[in-house]
Amino acid sequence: MSAWLDTLNGIEALEVVEFDAALVAGFEERFGRLPGDAARIINFYVPTFKAYATSEIAGCGKSAWPAVSITGPECKLQCDHCKAKLLEPMIPATTPEALWRVVNEQVAAGAQGMLLTGGSNHRDEVEYGPFFPAIRRIKDAFPAFRIAMHTALVTRDQARRIADAGVDAAMLDIIGAQDTVTQVYHLRRPVADFEASLAHLTETSLKVVPHIVIGLHYGRLLGEWNALEMIRRHRPAAVVLVVIMPFYAPEKRPFAVPSGREVGRFFMDARETLPDIPVLLGCARPPGRAKVEIDAYAVMAGLNGIAHPSDGTVALAARLGRSVRVTPTCCSIALGDEVLALDDGAGAIQVGVDEYLRRDAAARRAQSLAATRLGRIPVVTA
Ligand code: SF4
């Protein structure tokens, strides 16, 4: 048995997963061959302990890092995995004046920054043009207020205007398979346009953070490796990997859930392809046992950041000898903060790993006690 499998078997919270022994042994060997030290450091973005203990995870980050849509819930593309549903819970700001007002309200309520996004037109462009003066005004009035923008596809001129407006981080999904662009996104543009957009953005001073959605082709991995190659050629600040969560897929175009092992293999490939670029696992991934498995493979593959880790993940990283940092922040914050923290993470609030594991165990004990008590309450049905 490999040493890593032994370690996995020794962590109670990971018992729900049956790990592939050969895959784990392969990871151990490949990890040992990685050049440099980049894969040895891992940052976990966890909800605050208070929120953790009281199950307020979903709402806890909203006021600190709100998501704002310049089109409200409208999107022309209607991609098969989303159907514009991702935009619905966001704060609408459909005019430059509304954006200025929303940001002022959010700053007064304690926001540190925002994710600025919107629905796309038929060319997968978010039409930020009229908003640039308002964004500049926001950054001039509130220089510490961070703006992470989902740019979608851009021209060289648009990339320059985004940077000139003072946006801190630019994010876009990179798709590497033409069939996925055509079928899932309903978009008549070549894959090369995704790489060109990435090139335009990385030519500016923006911190550029491409995302790869694993399993975007109806749950299958198809263009992910090509997306990695495209990203490798342009050296962005970091890469965020997420796993498809097709809650809104139409019945006639269902999505499969990619297996944890498949996702894990891709993590390792991503690590090897981008050995010196931070590779982070974002919040979006399937819940439950699949998440436990995915998170464990993310640690074993040497990813540098995991938003909202499952139970047992931090302990695994510590036992595998990683240099572990735990930053108490919410999942929704992690969208932008995990990226912006790459520079100023040293100043972020941090807790020691032992302290984290101790508090985490105490919180779980309290939760299971509460569940036991609830279990004694008779359920009354009509
Ligand atoms: S372009 Fe973005 S918001 Fe619009 S449907 Fe596709 S994923 Fe959703």
C-alpha cells in the first residue's frame, strides 16, 4: 500500500470515499517529480468559524463580496448548463448610475469588493462599454474596493479599456473544444477567440484569472486539456478550476456528473502543465461524497487553493506535509478574494492549522450533538 493511501485511510472524514489505489500511487509518484516548490503551498478558504458553527455558510459572504450584474437576469446566450440562472440572485445594476448607487450602498454596508458580471450578447461579450466611466469613478472614490470582472470574450481595445477603468482582476471561462462552444454555449465563434481574448487581457496590467469548467461538455471532459494548453501559452496570474454543476440543464440536454477520479486526473494534468502558476479549486463542485473525493484529489494533485474544503481535506494536506494556510473567508468571497489574495494574502486574517483542526472538530462535535437531540424530537405528519 502506498504511503499516501495509508494517510487517506487514517482520516476518518475520508472514510466515505473508496480511493483508487493505483491512481493514488500514481499521484504520489507524479507529485514527487514536480519541479519547484509551487505545489507545496496550499491555502484553504473556509467560512468564518461562527458561520461554520451556525450553518450560515450560504449567506455569510454576500455583504463582503457581492455579485453585481449589469444586465440583471438577462442573457442572450442561454448556455445549456446555466440558462442565465446564475445571474438571478445577483444585485442588478443595469445603468451606470445604478452601478454607482449600488456600490455606494454596498461600501456603506461593509463590502470590500464585488464580482462584476452580466449576461452575454450573442457573441459571448458582456457589454460593459457604457459602464467604464462609472467603474473608473468607483475606483477613484474607493481605491481599496476591489473589482473582479467576469469579462467574457474581449477585443484588444476592450481589454485595454477594462484595465484603464481600474478593474483589479479579469476572469473568463476558457473553452478548448469547438463542439462545446457550439453546442453548450450556442455560440458561433471559433475556439481561437477564447485564446485571443486571454492574450489581449494578459497584455494589459490586469490580474488575469482564466477559469476552466471541468465537464462543461454535458458532463464529459473534452476540451479541458486544450484549454490548459491555451492558458499555458499566456501565463495568467492564476487559474481557477471548477466542476460543472448543471442544476439548470434542460431535460432534453442532461449533464452527467463527472467522476471524482476523472476530475482528479485532470487536476494532476493541470498541475503538471502549469507547474509555476497558482492553480485553485473554486467553490463550484458537486456536493456530498463527490466533493470529499474531489477535494482529496485536489490536495494530492498539489493544487494551491481550495475554496470551502470538505471535512478531512485540511487534515489531509497537513499530513501530506504541505505548507498549509487557512484563511477564514466565505465561499462567495473566494470567487474574487482567492485571486486577489495572491498578492496580499500575507495580510489576510489567518489561523494556524492546528487551531483550525481543533475548532473544526469542536464545531462538528457540536453539530452532531445537535443532530442527536433533534433526532429525539418526534416527527408529526398530517
Ligand atoms: S453566458 Fe454566462 S450567464 Fe449567460 S447563460 Fe451562459 S453561463 Fe449563464
